[in-house]
Amino acid sequence: MAYEIITSVQNPLVKRLHQLLDKKGREEQGRFLVEGAHLVEEALKSGAHVVTVLYDQERNLDPACQRALANHPQDTQVIAASAAVLAKLSETKSPQGIVAEVNKTANEWDEWVNKLSDQDDTLLLFLDEIQDPGNLGTILRTAEAAGVDGVVLGKGSVDIYNGKVVRATMGAMFRLPLFMRELGQAAEEWKRQGGRVLVSSLAQDSVAYDQAEYSGKIALVIGNEGRGVSKEMLACADQFVHIPLYGKAESLNAAVAAGIFVYEAQRNRRR
Amino acid sequence: MAYEIITSVQNPLVKRLHQLLDKKGREEQGRFLVEGAHLVEEALKSGAHVVTVLYDQERNLDPACQRALANHPQDTQVIAASAAVLAKLSETKSPQGIVAEVNKTANEWDEWVNKLSDQDDTLLLFLDEIQDPGNLGTILRTAEAAGVDGVVLGKGSVDIYNGKVVRATMGAMFRLPLFMRELGQAAEEWKRQGGRVLVSSLAQDSVAYDQAEYSGKIALVIGNEGRGVSKEMLACADQFVHIPLYGKAESLNAAVAAGIFVYEAQRNRRR
């Protein structure tokens, strides 16, 4: 750990970190920002490489983060900074006084899926162009809570390293195997390993969510907020599943629907 | 219907409507604003009194809203305005080109609860200090979709007429009996009518959500995002119910938890 204090928002490190608030900067640098003691602690405790931690010198370094830093296997630069610097790097109304710069870590889908054996009762979530950052983050939080084994994100999704997504996951994104992969291809490889695909859809032969066959290796597909699941993924479906609407609502919120769907799958698999 | 065109953001009507973007203005006037063709249409079709509709003269009045206006039983002022006026009254990034001013309508809890008979299999939701507007709106949307018979909002909740809440309900708030009532009192009156109270809580004797007794007259209580259910409501509980967490997450998002809870109640009641 190296100690220095940064007080200028013009400091080159601050300028570089500030670029991580935009998708372009995150893609160029291959890193993203995490704000708040709880998320920084979760990042440090996960397998992710935390490159830099910046904290408000007036508020001191959070004790839980200090402990997590002591056990973090990678080299992390820990730097005190002024409140103005932390405010510059904050996306929230009240800056949390701590941010961390984290390396994006890619999970290798091909490797992972090819290692699955016939005995594995894996439960996956395929996310098909989820657009709202709060929805995506909440779905990841729910998936981790429900004990999902992995999440595959297709190309049209909102950037998972967007600050709103990261905050809405409440740290779950650091504990969940995430794969970025073209969904149609991933589904094909999944099926080749004996996996089944259950697609959330109101198609004619769709069964009620509590009547679906959830045993074995299954992937649940959740579609875009407005358009639902893409044609490509509808074509991959082994079964269409829907959540009944008893009122006059035309649909459920995507994160709520994902939660009801994945919890019903687990309820069935565990009984 | 009276026709005129408002082009100045200084127009007294525009100034008065602008006050409805704040809670204080909504309380003083007893009205609230609804933005976007879909929500305005839902408001017009519901029993609510729509006092004024303002639409962007360059975009014309939405045809579905025109039809709903023709059937709306109350007197509604329909006024064309400039894009600048609509932008002034908009809370969204891209103004929708139409807003409506709607009278708050209070449902009378006492009257409603006293009319319940022994045979009624009513399903209620009690919301105990939900703070996030998106969560509250999404819970109302889910409740309506799940066929809940009514929602009781306690005192500490975020203002239900907040624009973010209204938008997140996707119109469900106009189709759902809503009661504003001190929750402890409402629970007492509910129990006097033979209703049971199921509280979402991790208390020691809490049962898994799929093991609870959901038959008859029941109220499900959903607590605050951080603190959970208040002591007062814990004390009213006939049964504590929880959703198991299989990962390392400490909790679920409040709207997701409400969705899983209420859909499981309906699944049980309908089989």
C-alpha cells in the first residue's frame, strides 16, 4: 500500500478514473468504478482485481474495507483524497466517500460450458437485451439470492459496468459467474451439453410458470422490457413459460418477473 | 371541452400545474400530475376526475386519449400548449407531449372494511414505509397484475402521487383500491373482520413463503427497504413468512420480494 493525498480534481489519476463513469472510458481501460464502502468491500472480497481505492481523508478508510484490503491477494493502491475529488468521481446525490477501480474480469463461457457433466443440475439465467440499469442490477441481485449458477448477458443489454447497474446488484455481481456471449450461440452450446431452455413468453403453447418442467440443466430466458424475448431466443425454446396476469396489467416489471420465475424454478427443484 | 393555446411558461395555469411536481403543491391542491399518453388514458378510463389535459399542439392529441376523453364522465379542460410548456411540466428526459391534472381520490377504508362479509376471500397488501418511488410504483403494478383486492399505505411511505411512483405503476394505481391509513389501526380493524396478517420477516418462527397458510381473508405486509417491517406491524402478525436466500445476499429488493410473496399467495389460493 502506498500513501499520498490527492486534492486536485485535475490530478491525472482522478481524470483517468473520471473517464470510467462513461461506457467509452470503461471499454478503453477495461476497468470500472465501484462506489460506497459496502460495494468496495464486496469487490475486495471477490476474486476481482481491485486496482485502486480512493477514500475521503476527512472520513477515514472504512474498517471493513481495511480488513478486506489486508486479505486482498492483489496489489491495490490505497489513496487518500479530498471530498471534492470523491464528489467528482461520485454518481450519487451524497458521495459515499470511497470509490474503487476494479478490473473487468471475463468468465470464459466456452471453457465453463464444456466442463459441465451429465450429472450437473445447473440453473442459468439468459438475459436478452435488458435495457434498464436498475432492472439489470436487481435481476443480478435476485439471481444470486436465488442460488442461480450463472448469468449469460447477450449483446443488446445495458452495460453491466454502468454505475447504476453495479449499485443495484448490491454486490451480487462480484459473487455470480457472469458471461458475455451472443445468446443464440450460447443456447446452442448449452443444448449440446444437455441443457434445456425455458423462455418467458405469452406464446400460444406457453405453460403457467408453476406447471413448467424445471428439473436438470435448465436456462431461463428473460426478455427486453418492451419487446420481450427476441425471435432468435424464441426459436431456441424447449418450453414457453408465462406468469399469469389476473388484473388488467399488460405485463410485469422485468426484474419482478425474473424474481417470480427463478424462485419458482428453485422451489420446484428443491422439493 | 374548451380550446385555447398556451405558449407562455408564465401562464397562471402552467405555474399552478408546475407546483404539482412538488409534494407540497400536491397536498395544497389535492391534485397530482400524470405524464404520457398511456397514463393519461388510464386516468381518464378510471373513476378518477381528470381536471385538465394539456397537450403539445405540434404533436396533436393522442387518439386513444381523445376516445377516452369522449367517454370520461367528468368535465375536463383540454388545452393545447407549446412544447416549452410541456417541457416545463415534464419530469422525464424526453417530454411525452401530454400531461393531465388529476384529483386525488381517497378510498374510505372504514367503510370498505366494515362491508366485508365472512365469505369474502379478500387479499390485501399492507405497505410499511416503502421509501423508494420506483419500488412503490412497481409494487402497485405487481399487486394489480396479481389480482390483489386492495393496498393499504401507512404514513411513512413515499408520496404515492410522486411522478416516479405514478410512472412506475404503469397505470395500475388507477385500477387498484388504495387506502391511506395508519397501518396498526388498519390491521386491528382488519382482524376484527376475521382477516389474518402475514408479515414478511426473518423472525425465528418465520415459515418459508411456500409453507404459509394463505387461505381466507389475508393481508401481506411488506416492510421498509432497509429496516424491514416496523415493530408495530410485527406485533400484529398471525404468521411470519420469509423468502429463503440461497446465495450470500442479505436481502431481496422490496419490489421483487413483494412480487414473489404475492404471487405465491395467489398460486396457493387458486389451486
